[in-house]
Amino acid sequence: MNLVVLVSIIAKVCSTSGWRHDNGRVQIPLEGGRMQDITSQLFS
């Protein structure tokens, strides 16, 4: 799977689940309104 496809899938998931995807960084919403960057977990 190439990176473009992966990014487009991530962007689609982000838009439907409240995740943010900015400049190649993926962040998920946590309780209390904070965001956690999970980019390193996804691409490690």
C-alpha cells in the first residue's frame, strides 16, 4: 500500500471520528479536549 492511499484513508477516518490530520500528523481527541499525537505509533 502506498503512502498516498494510506494518508487518504487516515484523512477519511479522521473526518468521521473527530481525529485531526494536519501536515502529516495524526491526533486523536482525548477526554478534556486535549489531543494526543499518534503519528509515531502509526508509522513506527
